[in-house]
Amino acid sequence: MTFRVYLRDAHQRVSERTITGSPEAALAAFRVLTDRADLDGQRLLAVLSRDGAPVAHHDFSKPAPPAPGSVPARYWRGRTPDLGGMDQ
């Protein structure tokens, strides 16, 4: 199993990439990215994928729920442990 965690901008450029076989390391890397309040308001996504399939996207351009315009399924700050069980 291969997990990828990275930032992707509006032009599909990727940065701050982590590639690991460990679900714990992937969750930790995703948590570090989603906790980056300095990126709030920017057109960036933090992406977590497993074997090439998306698991979660955190959209820094959207406000935190329950604010108007928020998208709870794309706001993972403080919720990454909810993605547990990925090693099954």
C-alpha cells in the first residue's frame, strides 16, 4: 500500500510531497498540512491518497464549517483521526 500526501495548487503543481507505506505516517503528514493556518484563503488543496485513489482533500480556500460557503467534506483540520483504519 502506498500513501501520498501533498499540497496541490490551482495550476495542478504539487509541493511538500510525502510518500509512505505507513498509514500512521500518512495521517501525520496530512495533519501537519491541514494545520497550516498560514495557507488559509489560498487556492490550495492538501491531498491524501492511497494507492492512487483519493482519500481526503482539505480545501484551504474554503472557510471552516459551519461558516457560509464551507464544505465539511473538504475541511479536515482537526479531523484527520477520522480517517483511521486505512491499513486494512
